Amino acid sequence: MAMRDWFIKDLGWKFFSLFLAVAIWLTIYKIRGKSGAIIASETLTFTNVPVHIVSSGADVRAFHVTPPNVAVTVSGSGDPIANLQTSEIRAYVDVESAAPAPGVDRQVDVSVPAGITPVRVFPEKVEVAAPLPTH
């Protein structure tokens, strides 16, 4: 077999293999961090995150939330997840849209710092009730 045949024979397969090798290299290169290490996402659960009430400024009623705390699971990588504190996670319920009624559950929303992704809130809904007026 001549040396020329080594280069020309199955040329299509050789180009296809080269294309796959470059695609694999680019994929790995994009998921690597600046340090050269592969970035691993970490998941943490914070328990006893207090649920805050969001209401209009004109609404001065005090609301009661049951349960008053939720568990929030978040994911992230690097410094943002390593340095995350419970106080940086905000769980809140919006009561501006309608007046709270007894026995009606409201969705708990979560706000987290940049670089962090909320994964799960437990419980997802809480009961919000306004105190009864006193006469």
C-alpha cells in the first residue's frame, strides 16, 4: 500500500472523525471553568426560611402565614453557592391581588442572588389570613 493511499483512502470518514473530535473538544471546553476544572453544580436545602408578605403600602393590616417558614432547595456552582446564607434567600407571598380569605392557600415565590437557581420550595403554598378586626 502506497503512502498516498494512507491519506486518500476513506477520506470522508477521516473528515467526519475530525469533525466529531472538534465538537467533543468544544463541548468540554465550554463546560470548563476559568480554572480549568469542570464546573459541578451543587444543590443545598435551606430550612426555616421565613415567608414574607408583599402588600400595597396602603394596606396596614397584619397578616398571619401558616406555616411561617418554608424549606428552599437551590442549586449553583462556585463561590455563589459556597457563600450563600439563609438571609439572602427571600420567600414571599403576594397578597396585593386579592384579599386573603381563611382556608385559601397562596403560592410561595422565591428570590435568590445571581448565580443561584431555586429548585424547590416546600411547602409550595401557605395559608395567609388577615387578623379579625377588633371592636
